[in-house]
Amino acid sequence: MAGKGILAGLPWWVTWVVVPVVVLVVFGGLITTALGFLIGLLFKVLIAAALIAGVIYLVRRAGGSSSSSKSDW
């Protein structure tokens, strides 16, 4: 692999310290934007699921066990 050949003669601290720091500085904004989007999307999905579950709970609780409400639909 070409990546191992490039970093083979360098000290360990270049591979494990300098390269990740440079990647974080260059792509830090992109990474935080992507993580923020994913966390926001997950939050919205969880909120939607909780609201839907709440509506289902309220409808079933208000409807009771009568069969007449089912025939209305």
C-alpha cells in the first residue's frame, strides 16, 4: 500500500501525532458539520418517534375497548 511506504521512514510521532492533527485542522469544520447534522437528524427521528408513540397511546386510551369506534373507519 502506498500510504505505508510514504510513512515508513518517519518517526512514530509524525505518524501518530502530526498527521492526525493536520487532518483535524484541515477537515475539522467538515467533520463537525457532518457530526452536527447526524446528531440533529437522530434527535429529530427520536422526537418524531416519541410524538407518534404518544399519539397512538392517547388514541388507544381515549378509544377504549369498544368495537363501535373501529366500525366508524
